Amino acid sequence: MFRVVTHGFDQEFERWTDALNTAKSLMPECKRWTQDIRIFLCDELIWLYCKEYKYPKYIGAGIYDRLAQLYLQEMLEAETAQPAPESSKHQPQ
């Protein structure tokens, strides 16, 4: 379970990609030096964005690799869950 937290916003997500997309959409609203956006996995801080750094930070040993694998897994699951577009079928006459 992922949780995105910032000033005035707190929401939980089942998927890493949903949490990451939400956090990234909140980045333009992070205008003060004391404000930040955080993503937690259960109660563990794993991702942090603030004005102090140019890019978001992944917190913890091996967390970037773990989240990259999770991202790929979620993309593959989403791809297989969508029905493939029907190609034109040639029927014999």
C-alpha cells in the first residue's frame, strides 16, 4: 500500500505507478522551501521531492531497483489486462 502525503493532501494507492503519477502531478504545487511531497510504502518513506533538490530522491538501500521492477511488473499486468485490438480477419470465401 502506497501513500502520497503533502501539505493538504493525503491519499493511499494500491499501485506504485498510481502513487508516482499523483506525486509527480503535485510537484508544480510544491513552491515553498519547507514543503515537500512524500511517498510511503506502508510506513516506510521511499520517495521524496522538495525544492531543495532538482530531482526526487529515492530513500533506502536498493529501493530504486525494487520500484523499477515493480513499475515493469505493473505495466506488464496492465498490458495483459487490456484486450488486444482485433486485427482484420480474413474469412475464406
